[in-house]
Amino acid sequence: MPPRFYSTRGAGEKVSFEDALLYGLAPDGGLYIPDAVPRLEPALWRYAESFADLGVEVLSRWVDESPKTLTPLVHDALNFPLPLVPLGNGSLGGGVWVLELFHGPTLSFKDVGARLMARLMQLFLERRGETRTILVATSGDTGSAVADGFAGMDSIDVVLLYPQGGVSDVQERQLVVRRDGVRALAVEGTFDDCQHLVKEAFVDPKLSSVPLSSANSINIGRLLPQSLYYLWVGREVGGYEDGIDFCVPSGNLGNLTAGVLAQRMGLGVHRFLAAHNANDFFPRYLDKLADAYAFGSTVATVSNAMDVGAPSNFERLYTLLGRETFEGLLWGVSVPDEVTKERIKRVYDETGYVACPHTAVGLEAVARYREETGDVRPVVSLATAHPAKFPEVVSETLNIAPPTVEALEALRGCETNVQSIAPDLAALREVLLSG
Ligand SMILES: *Cc1c(COP(=O)(O)O)cnc(C)c1O
């Protein structure tokens, strides 16, 4: 039997995966966690034929659906490569791999969760004869991954809000390209205005006829797919009796929580390294310098997709693990921008590898961890975005031409679909009610 899901805040009924995915947040404001984690036999991931096949096997333990139903949908979602690249023998030492999660359509790891969540949601909604409008405020990666992942789903459309003039050129190109069922709104305001508008829309009585929904990383439907690539790595570098280490560039801690779920499913993990930028609540918490939930305010950095003062998945991680388990399993560090740039340069000089700023925060964490603990077991560091998404930082730091990639260049000629709106609820309401 697949697990049932209950709220981190303890109130309310246990629900199925389907309901947890469609609700997003539990009615008491908590996050959904499983009442038991399915235990997988190692053969399952050691001998999986492909990443998508592994996905079908694993998901069928979590979701009340047959492999036959899941197969087309999972294969359609997970249709890009996940190269595991050895980093060579730079100053990090041997046994360091980079797992490139950025070969999906919008070039960040968020494609994995967004694409699979979209297809599962479409399956459930179609069966129920219902529809949803996904409302998402974005300052970067999430918006394009969600827009792209959900585009073309018959039962779902997407409205995304971004601050006009407040995102990079590359990001804007990815946000405004015309997609089936997606409307992009350039809000004449800040990211906070966008987020505020979304919150207002959800509780606006005049919008009660619009079935709004969200798709952020508090949704178990986005999180669970991410645990698959940890298991997939287990296949490639498995066989280490006492486990390997994973390094996770972190913001909302969704990716790290997904790793913990994989470990609970039976993957041999020795330790997770939580690599944060100057937004340092979680490393401070792990070092006992901050109490649980004593969040900081958000600081802007060069690894902007990790600029999160109050990580939304902390509550889930805390409830899943409990304080004692944190100590053996998790290690964390906060890396300032200057050091991130030095790491981009050092890795490039030593190995020729071009890392995006988020990935570089991770590689710096690996260096610090190995220095501090002397632990030199194999470590897999997650590469969360393509360096071409951050051409300015990378080219300035390395003194090379800005990295490019065909998928981004091709967007230059594409038709766009974007509308400017004033930062007020009436303007957003008008868009949403016009269908
Ligand atoms: C979202 C994001 C992160 C942070 O992931 P969380 O799940 O929020 O911890 C890291 N790197 C990139 C490139 C991202 O887009």
C-alpha cells in the first residue's frame, strides 16, 4: 500500500498522494509528509534500465497508480540526460562527481519536479473532470520551469507574474516565450509585489470562480520526483558499503528534503552537505547558532535562485528527521559571493569545468567539508543550473566569452506572449477572469 500523507502541524485527516498534490498546502497551513516511506530493494535502482524506468518503479510505490498508467507520463516528463561528470583531480581531491541536472528545457534542476508534477496533476484532474489555473510569482528559475512543465496540459493553465525590469535578460527570454496555456504578466513593481498579488488572489472572493492552485516546492508532487535522481546516482556509484556524500546547493531546502526521502527509501547516504549562499539560516541552525524557525531576512547574492531567508521546506525536514538525526546526517556551510566567484575560477583553472554560481557554492562546500572533516569518501555535488543562464557572472569571473547554449539562443527568435499590468489586484483579477 502506498503511504498516506499528513500535515507537519498534525491536524486533519491523512490523505492520498493525489489529494496532497492537488491541495499543495494542508488545510492547517502545514506541509504534507508521508506516514511511512516505502523501502526499496537496492536491486530496483541498481539494475534499472533508464532513469524513467526507475521513476516508474519508484513512483508506483508512492502513488495509487499502476506502472502501466505511470509509464507514458514518466517517460514523457523525464526525457533528458543527467550526466554524472567526474571532476578530475583538482584541489578538491579525487572522488568528486558533478551530477548535471540542468539539461531539461529551462536548464535548471527544477524541470525534473515541474515536468513530472504537471503530468501527474493532469492525470488526476482529467479523471475528476476538473481544471486548475496555476498562479506563480517568480524572480527567476521557478517561473520558467513551471510554465514550461505545465504548458500544453489540457486541464491546466498557468499565469506567471514577474517584476518588470527585475529579472535578467536570459530569465526574461525564458519567461515570455509563447507557450500553450501560459500567460506571462510583467508586473510594474517588485518581486514582493508579485508575491503579494498572488497571496491576495488566493483569498479574493471575487475570484472564487477561478480554481487557483500553486506549484512551488512545498508541493509533495514537485518534491518526490527529485528524489529519483539521488537513487539514479546510487546505481552509478553504488556499491560503497558505508554510503556516499551528496552536496546540495540549497535555498528552500526542497532538493535536500528530496535527498533525505531517497535515503529513507534505502539509498546508502553517509551525509548531505547543505550548501547555502549568504542566506545562512540553515547552516547556522546546524551549527547550533540559530534556533529552529529563527529565520533571517533575504539577502541578494550572485546565486539568486538560492536567495531565501526563510526556507519553506525546513518545517518538513524538521518534522521528518527530528533534531537528533540532523546531527549525524547533515552538515552545512554558508558561502559569501566573493568566495563563490573564486571557486568558479579555481575549478575552471584546475579542471576546465564551468560551474554556474549555484553549483559553485556546492563545490566550495565540498572543499570546506573535506578540509574540516578529513572525509574523502566519494561525493556527488549537484549542478543545479546551466552556466549559460548566468552569462555575466561567469564571463566576468573567468575572463572568457559568455557561455551559450542552443536552447537559450533559439529563444531569441521566438514569438512572445507577455502583458504588463499595474501592481494591483484589480488588474490581476481582470486577467484571471478573462480566462
Ligand atoms: C531553486 C534552485 C536552488 C535551490 O533549491 P531548493 O530546493 O530551493 O533548495 C538551487 N539552485 C538553482 C539553480 C535553483 O534554481
